[in-house]
Amino acid sequence: MAYTHNCSMITVLLSLLVFATFMTTYAAGNFYQNFDITWGDGRAKILDNGQLLTLSLDKASGSGFQSKNEYLFGNIDMQLKLVPGNSVGTVTAYYLSSKGSNWDEIDFEFLGNVSGEPYTLHTNVFCQGKGNREQQFHLWFDPTADFHTYSILWNPQRIVFSVDGTPIREFKNMESKGVAFPKNQPMRIYSSLWNADDWATRGGLVKTDWTNAPFTASYRNFNAETTSFNAWFTQQLDSTSQQRLSEVQKNYMIYNYCTDIKRFPQGLPTECTAS
């Protein structure tokens, strides 16, 4: 009996040790374990024992990475420090996406600008290959001076985009009103740094200044909660968060498809007018 009891205790202790090791590794956001560099011919680098990842762009090529895992719902954080200085024409994309012609996607895109001018934070939600749900913001800080946390909460009821814990956009599940919502296709995390000077800055009027290359964006402190019995799976915005969301949209939103009447002469999309 004592032998059996000791074996059981050892098994429990080993299980706890394995679990603790997994949680430590997971929380550390190690890029070697969580991501693959997918393109860029050496322009993307994992540094500091897996704690830092950098993407770079020069005239020949940009670079990118993707997560090893797919996620069906999740609460995902990443800290980014964007391309400093004159970043005209550059786009740093950080997003979730599935595969196929009817893909789902949840986008953060950061559109560079001339030195001293604000970045444009571009957001979008695709479902079954259909997007056209753009909202754009200017940030209330310099995103190139330090790391800031960009988060996507994706559960069956809503998608919430947040910056440093402040919600900036909510896209609710309105399937009951005929609005498609991404809920069936697992998505990977992707990021890329690339040249888009044909459209990114003032509609392509301002071109990339390659004398400033290479351009570099940095990433750290990745974390993903994906176990559905955690609180985020049913999380919604409380009254304080709703107020912060309203303040950000009032003061920092520069484009909202839901108010672009010229773009939708036949009427705004259903999700824009549904309560």
C-alpha cells in the first residue's frame, strides 16, 4: 500500500511539474516554440533566446512569420514596436486568418507615415471571404518609441480589438440579423512587414524613401489564452470598458465604414444599423 501510495504521489508531482513547465514556457511567449519565420530570406530574426522577434524591410523584400498553432477563438496579446522615423509606404500587418477562398480574418494593420506624423491603425473583419469593414484610428502615443500591447479577444459572441488594455473596436455576433460571424474556421496568427507605397500613405501619393532602409519592427511578450473554460470565452465589455471604447472612437477614430454613406448608397451594412 505504501509503495502504491508513493508511486501515486510521484505521478502527481511529475504531472504538476510538467504542467508548471508548460505554463512557464507558454507564458514566456517563446518565439522559437510558437512561431515559424515564413519569408524574407534572413530579414526576420528571432533573438534573445526566443524572447524577441524582428521583421525588416528593404527595397528587395519584406519579411513575415506565422504561428505554429491554429486557434478557434482565443484571447491573444502581442507587444509591437513599430518602424521608427520616416516609415512612409511601409505596412506592418498583424492578424488572424484562416485559409481558402472563403477565409475568415481579423486584422490590425499599421500604416507608416512621415517622421512626426501619426501612424494609421487600420482594422478589419473578414468572414467567408468578405471584408469591407474598415475602421481606422490614430493612436494616442508614439507606437515607435516603445512596445505596446495589441490584443484580439475572439469568442463566440464578439471580437474586441484593444490597445494597452483599452478597447478600440467591438464587432458583435449578429448572425440572428443575417450578419456572418467568424466562428467555424480555425485561424493562425500572421505578421508581415512590407512595402505598400502604391496605396498606404495618402492613397499612394507619398512613396517609400529607401534611403531610410532597412525598416524594422519588433515583437515580444506573445500570449494566447485558448482554453474555452476560461473567463474570456464569455467575456463582454463592462460599463467602464464601454465608456473607454466610446471615448477612443470619439477622439481617435479617423474612418468608420459604418458612417460612409457615399460608399454604401443602397444603405449601410446591417451590423451598422442594428442595435
